[in-house]
Amino acid sequence: MAMPAGTLAANPEVVEALSGLSFGSLGSAEIFSFPGRNDNWSGVTDEGHAIFVKQLAGKTPESLARFRRALAFEREAAAERIPHPRLLGADEKNRLLVFELLENARSGNELAADDAFTPGISQQVGEILAALHGAMPTGVPDVVDDPHPLPPVAELRALPLAAYLSASGASLQAWAMLQRDVPLVSALTALREGERTTPRVPGHGDFRLDQLLVQDAVVHLTDWEEFRLMDPARDVGAYVGEWLYRAVLRIPVTDGADTAFGQTLGHTEILTRGQQEISRVIPLVTAFWTAYRAHRRTADPELATRATAYAGWHLIDRLLASTRESARLSAIVRAAAGIGRTALLDPQRFTGAVGLGEQR
């Protein structure tokens, strides 16, 4: 959800860059910002341009690589087939990306929270990913050919000192739990190593529901800083993982009015509720998967199995993300990670259960 962001007075480099790109000024405009790891501003300039400005955090080699991956996506022919906010201009020195503002668009997260994410929307997502994964990129720059950094296999053996010193209590607890789990570490290592022999395609690389914007019933895919050649199962699995994670997080919630604040659910009720919530989201995954396969017919019989494993990784990644500001791990996040572990250790068994089964 956008929040009022004051003025750009504290960011003169942004003001200068916008002027240099001939978009006019946001100085007198009502400016809004969205939550995220990068600073961003949106509004209508004094020359009438409705824009969304993102400044990638830090002037480091890593932020430069993210900046160049976003530009690489725009240069690919695939961009013309994929609904996304148009890139209007860029400033490499200041790591600025200026996009058209999709006014009145709602994010996938917002729609999911309101139970307004329909199978039709999910079908569009499948079509978008199929178009992306089916593209044939030309003149691929090195930054797009870099292997994806996740799962972080090295950290599964030992955290770097800087990461250890800056980690929260919950984060250290989570890493210790993962590092002691030998079968899980082996499964994640095999997942990374398997990508070396899997045909790679253009992929989003950071696929989540909050990367989707729906405007006038059309789905747009945003945030291309992790765009690169990769196993398509990454994106497919991330979409599945998003819905599984949301389902697990809803386990403590009931529809009835008889639930007291702070109620503790018993083991049987947790299992029952979990099955109900996962069953509720499976039609969305099925609609996505049906559309994806209809629009991208490929001889890759192991795609669903690998995607199920990546869905498992997504749940564990959500566990790690949830610990950054927490003192301890919550029981429900542990439950999500447990489901992820199960999917990772035996993905072939669970493809149908997560909505990636064969079409009838």
C-alpha cells in the first residue's frame, strides 16, 4: 500500500536525474512511496508524467548488476510480449529506474489478502511466465548469464562473519536449525547443482505475489533486477510456494465468531485447518499450471518435480526472511518450513498435492 512520502528535498540526486531525463519535477506533486528494500517515489510531474521512480539501494557492484539486469530485460524481445510497467528512463550513476505509473493498480498481495485473487488472474500469470520462459534471448550480457545466488549453499555450511554479527536471534536460530539438517542441506545442494545441466531460459528470479500489479483486469509483472537465464522451475516453484506459504499462515484464523483472542489450536485442528487452507489455494495453482503448459509446450518431463522442490525452498526462504526482525521463530513459520522440507526431500511424490499434476 502506498504511503505519503513528503518531498524529494533530501534526495537531490533524484531531482537532478529526473530533470536530466526530461520528465519534469515532482517538487510540487503529492508523492507516495511503497514499502520495499529500495527507496521509491511515485506521482505526477509538473509536465504531466505519471511516474514510479526506484533507486536501487547502495552504489555497489551488486546494485549495479541488479540495475543492468533490469535494463537487459527491457532490451529483450520478450519484453514486448509481457505486460509490465514500461521503463521510461534510467540513470546508472544514481541507480535510478523510472517507470510509467500504473495508477489504481492493486498488487497480488492485496488481492490475495482480500480473497480477490481469482483463477482468471492466476491463468494470466501462467501465460506471462510461459511467454517469458519461451523467449529466445539474443546478445545475452554476462550479468544475465550469472548463476542465481539462491539457495545459499555456502551459508548452509557456515555463515560469513558479517552476516553472523548482524543476524537477529531468530535468524541465528533458523540458520542453526537448517545447518544441522543434513538431508535438507543435501537436497538444497543437489537442487543448485542440477541447474548446471538443466536447459536455462529467461526467468524473473524473484517471483512473488507482490511483484504482480493488476490494472483494469490485466496482470503486469514488475521488478526485473534478478532477471537472468535460469531453470524455469524456479519461477514456477516460487508461485506455488507463495500460495502454500499464505495457506499455512492462515491456519490460526477461523471464520467463526467463537474464536477467543489468543486461542491455541490443538494438533488435530492444526492439521485439519492446514488441509483446508491448502485445498483452498490449489485451484489457483491448477489454473496457473494449466495455462502455463498450454502456452509453453516443452519436452521437460521433470519440470513439475523440480518446481515442487523449488516451492519447498521458497517456504524455507520465507522462514529466513521472517527472522530478520524477530527475536524468535514462530510456530506457524516453523510449520511452513516443515512443509517446505517435505517437498524438497521427496518432490516427485508431492507434485499432484501442490497443484502441479498431470492434466486429465
